[in-house]
Amino acid sequence: MRFTRLRLNGFKSFVDPTDLVIQDGLTGVVGPNGCGKSNLLEALRWVMGENRPTAMRGDGMEDVIFAGAATRGARNFAEVVLQIDNTERLAPAGFNDADTLDITRRITRDAGSAYKLNGKDVRARDVQMLFADASTGAHSPALVRQGQISELINARPKARRRVLEEAAGISGLYQRRHEAELKLKGAEGNLTRVDDVLEQLG
Ligand code: ATP
């Protein structure tokens, strides 16, 4: 599964339809400050299912729609299409019957987001699972946003460990341990109550 193209339309500063062809090897994006380099990475994160507006440097998800400029009016929708080469059939089961996968996310003002996979409506969860099963996605540690490295360097050891745990894929175990601890606490409470009742009976 290889990303081959990112198509943006009305997303942040990319008001006109823009195609970014991702070729084999390393891709570098260069340009002056404020030209939209970070917006490209955010588009990639967004189409993979990112739902936190703060991760998109906005207050609400509609902030990803082109907001207008001196010479252009605001747009009513934003759309990002991520094209994936699946000729080696490495996509997870259920998504694996086409050579090319086109994942589309579109947001319309006052109407929210919708996703399509090769033109067919799919749920946000389906898209998130597709990327999670392929060990990537909006929260992948492979996507490093601006400022993240200095945050990591300045972070307290506990916060830094969280990042390493996420990279090692064990944060799910952490959550399960927390749930098990809560259950254990509940069971201990029940045992204390049983002891109290037994004492009263005796
Ligand atoms: P730097 O090198 O400074 O980090 P950059 O190339 O990464 O810059 P971005 O941060 O991706 O640039 O782009 C910022 C630009 O995108 C700003 O000019 C900002 O006004 C514009 N922008 C962000 N959101 C929107 C929006 N919803 N509508 C229109 N323009 C937007």
C-alpha cells in the first residue's frame, strides 16, 4: 500500500483543485513561510480520519474550509482525496479488491464530513480502521507536526514514555490495564461489603 497522490480542493489555503503526485522515494516539499507546507500534512492527516480541530490548528472542523482572501470569497466545502496504489494487494481485508484505492473526505458548511472509498459512501470508522490495520493513520507517530520535536525534548519523562509506548504500539495495552485496575478496585469494594455483611450475620 503506497500513497501515490493527494488531491486538495478548497482545503485551507488550497482554494483551487491541486494535485500532489507522490513518486517513489523520498518526497520533499519546499517553499517560503506560510505557503502551505504544513497544510499538506494536515490534509493527509485529515483524510485519514483526524477529528480533533486542534490537530488542524483550528477551533472547529469547518476551519479547514478555505475562509476567503482579499481577492477570493470563502468556499462552502473542502475535499481531500488520497490515492493509494494497491497493486500488491496489501490493503486490509474488505478493501482489497482494487488496484487503486481513492479515499475521499469532504466537509460542507453546516453539513459535516462524509467519506467515500472508490466513490462509495463509507463510515469514518471504516476509513480509520483501514489505516489502523495498515499501521498508519491520523495518529501515526510517523507524522511529525511542527513543534512536536521540541515538545518531545522538553516533555517530562512520563509524557515522553507515552510517545514511545504509542510508537511501540502498546498504548492499547495501557488502556486495557487501566480498565482492569478499575474492575479490580470494584471487586475489592464488593469483597469489603461482603466482609461487613458476614460480620453482621456472625
Ligand atoms: P511555515 O514555513 O511558516 O511553517 P507553511 O508553509 O507550513 O509555513 P502553512 O502553515 O501550511 O504554511 O500555511 C499557512 C497559510 O495557510 C496561512 O497563510 C494561512 O492564512 C492559510 N490558511 C490556513 N487555513 C486557512 C483557511 N481555512 N482558509 C484560507 N487560508 C488558510
